[in-house]
Amino acid sequence: MGSGISQNQRNKFQPSQSFSSRNRGNTATQHGHVTDALPMDHSHGMQAMSNSSPEGTAPSSGPMPRMTWKEFESVAYCMNHEKRGMAIIINNKTFQPHLKLEVRSGTDADSMALLSTFQALGFDVKPYDNKTVQEMITILSDASNDSDYHRKSDCFICAILTHGDEQDVLYGTDGKVGFEKILSFFKGKNCPGLVGKPKLFFIQACRGNNTDKGVALDVVDARVDAPRQISIQKIPIEADILRAHSSVPGFAAWRHEKNGSWFIQALTEMLTKNWMTMDLLTILTCVNQKVAHQMTETEEKQVPMFTSTLTKVVFFTPKES
């Protein structure tokens, strides 16, 4: 099966429906759209994180990871391993009463879209529904420890669909956990089978309660040389990790109660259409554009955000059948 990608492409870096929102915990579902933002009081059920070991310090299991010099110098990640890799989907829809969090209606549409898309890309997909914080940690810890599998794989994907909060806090069904805790399982010596391979995280969750009203733009007469505002964000120092969030820090993420979220639906659509001809960062830029062009009836906007310490281009080269 042909890849549909030219050698030149591989050798260059390429970097209306009705809506409603929830305001500070007041559930409003007038038109079918909601956010994954939290009530004003969201101090319940915090998972203690002081017991975690320093990132990258766990003893490695198995032999030292290796790659050929050709793979090391390549502009694109090697996608010629026996397996594409593992893709974990954690889909949290309902939450324990003490958290006072609404049911995330529409999230099953996102989970099914991700399942279908990741399978089409050749991943071994493992979907999980409604997991507690400890269950999430166990699932991801066990996945990171499967070094024999990862050594035969091209890469790893984790998608988490849940309620979220500022400081990249994510919710299990019984409490919350920091996203950095999740990332720590796949960094450095904690996951030797994935050293030098892309580790991709897609997070559908609010990162605060703010909503974006957008900025007016005259598309016809806009100056191409107009000054741009640049926001510098911190990114992990560890290499080969990409984290794509449904919104920017501090802002809510929109989700339709039947059709799914703006971000996941755009992500799966762009991946399905373009994975044979575009690299991943270009696809994610297309996702940003598609989501940014959407707007609620009350003119609320949203833009996803991805940060990357990838050191090579990600092309999902089709596996030979």
C-alpha cells in the first residue's frame, strides 16, 4: 500500500448549531452545547500528588533502548516497526455526586470517533469509560511499563476526555489529578521502550472557566503585515512529547451534547482526511483553524493549543497489509 507522501515532504519540517455554556457552575443547556468547566467551588477530591517519585528517576526495566544511526539522524520518526503502537482512550462521562459535576453528554461521540480514527491509523486501541483517579493512574502506569510492546512500536497515544480545571487538572470520576502526573509515566527512564519515539497526548477538558468572545477582524481589508501578539508558553524539557489541548490555559472548551466536542471532532476529521499526506503538526494547525472558525450563537470562540518537544516530523506512514 502506497504512503501517498513524497520524499521531499518527509525531508522538510512543517511545523451552525445552537449553543449554551455553564457560567461558574450554573448549568445552562439552552441549545445543546456545554463546556467542561467547573463550578466555582471545585476543591473536592484532590488526589494527593506528593507521593509520586521525581520524573525520570524510576529504574529502567530491560535492556538499554537502541536505535540505528540512520534513525537517530532522520528528519522523520521511524514508522517501520512491527506495530504502530498503543492508543489509550479514557472517557469520563459521569462523576460521583460529591464533585457536583454535570454529566458530560456527547462525550461518547468523541470516544467513538477517536476509536475509529486511531484504528484506521493502525493503532491497538484500548478504550476505558468512567475511571477513578486511581484507575486512571493504574491504566497509564501499566501501559508505560509494557516495554516489550513499546520496543516493537512506532509511537504511543493517550486521549483523555473529562472535566478539567486551571493548572491542567483533570478529573477522574472521584477526584482530580494533575496532567503532569500522567505525563511522568512516559518520560525518561520511566518508559524506556518509548525513548526516542513520539508520545502524543490529546486532552479534551476545560482549562478554566473563561470564555472567549473573539476579536473582530475585517478579512477583506486585513493587512498581511499587521503586528501579531505572541504568547510564550512553557513546554516540557523532555523530548519527543506532544500535548494537544482543546483550549488555551484559563479557558473553557465547547462540547455539543449529542455531536461531541469541537476539538475532538475536528481532530478526528483532519486526521482521517490528511494522515497519509500531512505531518502531525500540520494536521494540528488545520485543527486549530477549524475550531477557531466556529462560534456559538452568543459569539463564544475557542482555539486549541498544542506544545511540542518532538525532535522529528511525525508521518503516520501506512503499514503494509
